[in-house]
Amino acid sequence: EEIGWVREREPLLYDLACEAENMLGPIKKDPLGLRLKEYKNEQGTRVKRALVINRRGDSANWLLDPGNEIHEKEWPGGRWAAWNPAMDWTDASFEDLIIHEFESFIQLRDNRNLDRDNSE
């Protein structure tokens, strides 16, 4: 039961997405309302329809967005994390998301090893 829709798997995240989608404007320095529209879509609509594909290992959820259109390949992906409490749609596909997260892991590991080596 590790894969499921945000509404079912992460009801609190779903509620936050509903709040984002219903946010009232205007936003400062957004006279045409474009930033507000983008915020509602990125933090609201896309999160609400997303598929959660992992368990919280590092206080983060990986999400895939099926979108409104047919995708040639995989769904776009991103991360919602407790340490960065906003949806970050970083990757064009599931493959890109996994590569991005793996590279982040390697960087954290290498930095930890460097810190340990410098303290000896």
C-alpha cells in the first residue's frame, strides 16, 4: 500500500492542496493574477490529483502528476517535504525524479563523509 492517490494516502497534504487551490488574491506585485494562478495550480490542483509513490523515509513524499493531457512517456514528478513545505515539481518524468533524488542522496552522503574526514 505504498502507492496511492494523495486524497487517500495523505489526507492532510490533500487538505493543504485544497486550501492552496482556494486561496484568495491578490498577491503583491501580481497585477494580472498570473502568480496566483500558477500557485493555485502548482500547490493545489496538481497536488490534489497526484499519485504518492513512496513512504515517508526522510519526511518527504514523492508525487507524480497525471495531468490533464496524455503524456508521451512518464508523468512529471516532484517532492513535498516537511523541511521544505511546498510542492516542488522539479522533474519532467518519474525517471528524472529518481535520478534527481539519487544524486541528492549521493551529495548528502559525500558531504557527510567529507565532514567526518575533516573532523578526524
